[in-house]
Amino acid sequence: MTNADTLRLAEAVAVAREANSSLQAARLRADVATARVSQAGAWPDPQLAVGVMNRRVNDMGSVGDPMSKNAFQLTQTFRWPGKLGFGEERAEHLATAERLDAEEAERRLLARVTSVYYELAYLDRSLSVMRETRDLLRDFQQVSSAMYGVGDALQQDVLQAQISVAQMTEDITVAEQERLAMAARLNALLGRAATAEVGALELPPPGAEPSAVDDLMQMATENRPALAAARQRVLAAESGYRAARRALYPDITLMVEYGQRPDYPDLASLMVGFSLPLWAGSRQLPLRDELQAERAAQESRELDLYNETYARLAELRAEAVRARNLAALYATSILPQARAAVESALSAYRVGRVEYISLLNNEMTVNRYQIELVRLTAEYHRIVAEIEAIVGVELEGVS
């Protein structure tokens, strides 16, 4: 196997960052929210009106009447102090939350890519183990056939050997189809065609034991984008509530008018208007209640996310420790003993001291533990990737 044949995890992650469509959509949503910030703090557009006033109906072109004039009117509405400021502040917090959501989406995507990557690596290693086991079963079949030929074995042994080879071939066929489906899933995450070839994959041994749950939670509190986004939404709701409290205060409209009279002195007018919250009971006050409830809801969501994060980290750490310890147990104790049992059973079978079924069972035990070791190794790396996605940083010595 050459380096060119291997799809490394770092390469898959880099491709997903650039090509995954769902991640691009999350980043674009953050851009949309950022573009709304300046809109929320912008003044209303001024209005310019131009017209003719007080012309005679029977002589529209006449300007001899002192009341006639060409009017130029400019109107500007000014929001009550704090309305625009708190509105813009709310939009800024929401934009920050969307940006953090995009970062969270990226971390979740990379955890998903890592999970599928190691699932594929597990299937590849499992296929290798099953093919090696099938080769051994074929060797056992030849031994049983040879012994049957000289009368030292039963025909049942030969039939059992043939069946075991066929069953292993069936298992290989199923695993190969699972591999194709999982490769298509990985390609989808990488933004590639489902049929794109996926080369050999890496599967390093398990690393160190993850940090204690409290330490992991401290990392998540400081670095997890989702927790920071929840805090930003609380602040946004607070800003929205403060803006709603000012909704009862009137907006001010200033109107300046210049009246041009060709045959008489020009005129100027200045008017100031105020909005009247006559329907506050059905508009401004319910808005205040709405945003107060929204603030309480966002605070509850933040607390729930914090608690859920802690619980999930506790679960994942326990799973990672279990997978790591079992993998070490299989590699250092169970598998060597199982392989020794196969060698002993084969020697005993050759001299007629054990039945073929005992030899077969011992070999299938080795096959099972080899596959389980690979599965636990892949599971460990999958769990570590999810932990890293939650805490927001890479764990040293673990991944």
C-alpha cells in the first residue's frame, strides 16, 4: 500500500471544511445575520415631497394668488433614544450567535466525518480479518479432507469445514456491501460524488484516557460555540426587551417646508409631530410581554444545554474509557490466548484428540475477538472526536 492509496483523516476533514454544502449554508446564514445589524440601527429614510399648492382650478398656471406656491417638503422621523440602539445591539448578538452556530456546525460535521471515516476503517480491517479467517478455514478444510481420505476423520468434518467457509464468504459479502454504503456516506459529507473511490484508511491504536468530566466541562464552558451562542441569544433577548420597554415612548417627526412664491416673498414652515401609542394595550405592552417571555425561554435553553453538555460528556468519557480498556485487554491477553488455543486444537485434531468442531469454534473465537478489537479501536476514536466537538478543542495525547 502506498501513501497515494491512503485517504488520511486530516485530508478528509480539510475537504469537508471546504466542500460540505450544509456547512456552507450555516456560514451563509451567519453572513445574512451580520448584514442585518446595520439595518437594525439605521434611521428611517427621510421623505421628500415636491408639489404645487393653492392653484386656481380654472387657471392652474397662474401664480398671482398670494396663497399659491411651489412647495418643497422634507420629513424625517427620529426614534426615541434607545430604540435603534437596543435594536442594533440585539441584531449584533443574534449575528454573533449565528456565527457561533456555524462554528458548532463545523465541529459537528468534522465529528461526523471522523465517525464515518473510522467506521469505514473498521469495515476495512474487519474484511481483512474475515478474509484471513476464510483462508485458515480453507486450510482446515484441506486438513480434514486429507484426514478423511485416509480414514482418520469423519465425513461430517469435511461438510462442516465446507459450511464454515461458505458462511464466512457470506459474512464477507455483507461487509463489502456495508463498505460501499458507508463510502457513499463519507463522500456525501465530503461533497463528492457518491461513487467516488475511497482508498485505504488509517486506524491508529487508542490513545490516552480522556480528562476527568469536570475538566472536560470546563473546556466546553470556555470553548464550545453552542454554549457561547446560547449566551448571545440570552443577551439578544435582553436587548430586545429593553427596546420593547421604550416602545411606549413616542417617535418624533420633524417636517421642514419651503414655499416658493414667484410674485411674493417665499415662505418657510417647521412642524414637529409625535406618535401617539393609543393602542398600547394590544401592541406595545404585549410586545414587552413577548420579549420578556423570550428572555426567560433563552435563559432556560442555555441552562438546559449546559446540563445536557455535562451529561453527554460524562457518557462519552465512560464509553471511551470502556472501549480503550477493553481494546487493551483483547490485544494483550484474550487474543494471544485465543490464538494459542487454535494452534493447540489444530495439533490435537491432527492426531485425533479433539473433534473438528472444537478446532472450528476456537478459530471463530479468534475471528470474533479480532473484529471486536478493531471495532473498539474505531469506537474509541469516534467517541474522542465527539468529545472534541463538544469541548471545542483537540485533546492532547488522546486523538
